[in-house]
Amino acid sequence: MTQLNTTQPSVYKHDWLMRLGPLRLRVPRRVVMVNLLLFIGLAGIMLASLIMGDFDISIMQTVRALLGHGERSHLILINDIRLPRVITGMVTGFGLGLAGTMLQTLARNRLATPEVLGINEGGTLAIIVIITVSTSSLFGLWWVAPIGAAITAAVLILFGGGRVGSQGYRLLIIGLGLTALLRSINELIISRQNLMHASALYTWTLGSLATGNEKVNIPVSIGLLMTLPVCLLCTRWLTLMRFDEEIAIPLGLPRRGARLLVIGCVVVMAGLSVGAAGPIAFVALAAPILASRLLGPSHVPMLTSAWTGCVLVLTADTLGRLIAHPQELPVGVVCSVLGGPFLLWVVLRQQAN
Amino acid sequence: MQLNVTDLYASYTANNPILKGVSMSAKPGHVTIIVGPNGCGKSTLLRSIARLHRPDSGRITLDDQDIWQLKPRQAAHRLSLLPQSPVAPEGMTVINLVQFGRHPHQGLFQQWSDQDQLAVAEALQLTHLSDLAHRRLDQLSGGQRQRCWLAMTLAQQTPLMLLDEPTSMLDLGHQVEVLNLVRKIASAGDRAFVIVLHDLIAAAQYADQLITMRDGKIIQTGHPRDIITPELIKELYDVDVRILTSPDNLTPIIVARQEALV
């Protein structure tokens, strides 16, 4: 039996309180509203992403094709070409949004994201190395990225001495150095390839959904879905991590264990995203910030940030296909272009505080 | 819940011990106040009890249970800490903050209970914050904000409460208010308080047990009336003082001696 109890005094005035058998759940109204709006926006951008492109197709034809009806050419266009691409975008955005919010909260710094700390770059390097060594194609290698990401994270922890530093600056500085180092290795390897190979690799290191297909989407989605419950279990710890240790530890935060588990989740989430679409910039930075603005200061946005990540990636990809028509810009390029001003805004705002 | 500290050694860098064999205890219903000059180790002692700093040797027990062997959550049910000048995440409201005191009592599927609600409401009432409950912390004065943090630790409802300089940011009126509140809660009988204070006069007035420290060691322990002498203060702070007596309750009042102007 679900019993909505809205008559409680002012302590929980912004929440719905639910009793479900032995469970006592608090559902903040704002979270519900924001997520509803995000879902509507996400559905809209998904549909737009399916409809827009080289070949014109109407909304009705798209929906019919999704349900398995209509002309054969429509079926192929929607279900075999555009839908896998949209799903790759969703998966990537979801992973980056969640990894970004977790890492930012852990480091207590908005600039600490998987791309800034070198975790994405480590995943990229792993894939590039395997490709050049084994001359295999990009498609089957999604699983290599999380391994590269994990090694990078281990190095990060090792050099950081397991400490985050005040406002995460220790972690940030080490991460920035690591990113620069890994990126230069990546570029070095690419520059040694023949032109055809190099240009394909280069496009991929920018982040692109063009390679999205089911062979990648299915295992990556399964990986994300399996990690998601662990991430959600970390939410209670993450809300404590926003305080100084002097507050968080007496409130019951297991310092080491929580930190390791959160970093583990970040590695898997960010690594799988990189494996699916290459290291897309800016999403892991922007999604948590936008989600926090929507939810207000009392929540660590988890799923909200993940959905925001999906919306950002799909929007950027759709824009990339429209701006330079009939050519298309890789999603990573669009994100970088939008991300520059956004990063500047974040830094200036952080300074103002 | 009885707190016992036995022969505690602690250091931040090797070969430079901050605590050199400290033993003390604190009883439910009693206010224990630790005083001493800067750098005497009183904050380190508090941090060791709060599990923020692992001591090199010695034992800290709550009812004969070693606190360093408790799980983080178990420990959070037994002791709470109000640290010096705490900082809250941007944009939080009073009620947001005070609810965090209930965090160790909640779980993934137990996100609120009637007891949580009561504890929060009670903590707000005791600290006179009920009317400010939905105001943002950054819009409050330093004194009001300090009361919010106190309310958070009160809402945690632990048998042992550790307060590190709880009055350092407050004016006289609010100092008295906070310490009176502590006295009132302690006299209810089931909570033990361990407080680090700078203010000797307040310490002498409010302590059931005064612990004086210098250079990582305890110099004297006892009721302020029994132990405060000019010699003790000289030993602690290297100043000459006179001890007066409060006309209200005969607690000692310490005044620095003035050199006669010739």
C-alpha cells in the first residue's frame, strides 16, 4: 500500500513522504518535477535526432518505423542507422553525466571531471595502443577503455597519496599534468600512422557518434546498468562528502571505502562512455552543474545529471549534423566549441565566490 | 555512556608527539571542559576521540568498547562533533543542515522517521532556530550559523558530544546562551559533554570537571573550585593572576595581575 502523507509539519515541507511497507522514502517534489521535464526534453531531442539528417522523413514515418511498420528504406534508415547512433549518444551522455557528478562531489571542485583528471584520456590511450598494435577495428574495443581509465585512476591515487587536497586542488593539479602527458602520447602515436588510419583515429579521439552500432551499444549499456545501482548506493556518502571531513566522518562517512568505491564507479562509467564514442569533452563538466542548478543546493544530482548528459550529447550531435550540412561535425567538436565559454563561466563564477 | 582515555600518544609528524600520555574520562550528565595554552594538544585530543586522527598508542573507550574498532556508522550513533569554524555547502538552508544530524540514523530505504522529525524539531527549538528553519545559512549572522551547527550535532542525539571552541565566534550574550543550553542538556542526565574552550572564566563557571593541559600532558583534573589556583594558572600560561570568587555560585574568576604603575 502506498500512502502519501502530505500533512507533516514544516520539516519536510518540500518532500513527499511515502510509506511502502517497512520502507520510509522521501521524494523531493522538485526532483520529480525536474526529472519529468528532463524526460520530456530527452524524448523531444531523441525524436529530433531521428528525424533530422540527410534524408527527409516525417515524424509519423519515424514513429511507424520505430514500431516496425512502413517502407523498407525507412526501416533501415531509422532502426539500423539513426537509432543505434541515438542510443550511443544516450549511453555516452548517461555515463559522463554520472561520472562527472560523482567526481566533482568527491573532489569538492566543479573542475574535477574525468576529462580534466585524465581518466578519459587514459581510456583513449588504451584503445589507440591496442588498435595500432593489433590493427583491429575500433568497434570491438569498447572494453579496453575502462581498463585504461582504471590504470589512470590508480596512478592518480598513487601520486595523490590517496588525498584529495583542499578543495580538490591536489587531485586537480596531478590530473592536469596526467592529462597533458597522456594527450601528447596519444598525438605522438597518431602522428606515426599512415594518413587514412590517422584521420580515422583522430576523428575518434575527438568523440564521435558516427561509429555507434549495436555491437558496442548492447555490452556498454549492460555495463552501465550493472554499475548504476552501485553508483546510487554511493549517493548517501556523496551527500556527506560535500562537507569537510570534520563534519562527514563523525556523521558516519567511511572515508577510504567510500572514496575507493566512488572512484571505481567513475572509472567504469567514464571508461564505458569513452569506449562507446571516444572522449567527448565538456559533458561531464556541464551536466552536473546544470543538474545542480535545476535541483537546488540540497541534493547531489545523480540520475538528473545522467539525463542531462544524454540531452547534451544528443543536442550537440544533432547540431553537428545540421550546422555544416551536408558534412557533419563530430559531436566532440561541437561540445568543445560550446564547452570553452561554459568552462570560462564556471571558473569566473568560482572565483567570484 | 562513559568515555575513558588511557595513556594516549598522538603525533602529526614522526618524533614530534602532540599528546604525551593523556588519560582522562567523562561521565554522562557531566560537562568536561579542556583548557590550556595554544598548541597544548587539546584539539588533537578531541580529534582523536572523534576518530579524525588515529593515535599512535593508548586506548579510547566508550563503555569499554574501543572507539577505533567501531564501524563508522556505529561510531556516529555514539558520538558527535562540533568542529571549529565548520563550512556548509553553498546555498543550504538551516533545516537542510540540521537534518544531516539524522544521517547516521537513516538508510537507503529509511529516509525519514517520526523520530527523525522529532529530533530535528527539538534541536531547532532548543537552539531557537524554529523561525529561521527555511532561511539560507549564508544569510545568517555568525552567531546564528554557529547555533545551526550546534543544532545539527544535537539532532544526532548521541550520548557523547564533543564541542571544539563552540563559543569562539559568539558575542557574550550568545556565548552564555550556548553554554547554558549545554548545561541544561547535561543536567537532564544521559549525555556527556567534552568541550574545548579558550575562555577560562566561562570554563570555570560551566565545568563539572576541568582538565588543564600543557605541552601534550594533563596538568590537573578536577572541579574548578578545587583545582584553580594562581600557581596552576602560572604553570599553564606563564602569567600572574588573582583568583576572585563569583558572588553567585562561588566559582573562581581569574583576573590577570596588573603591574603597579610607579
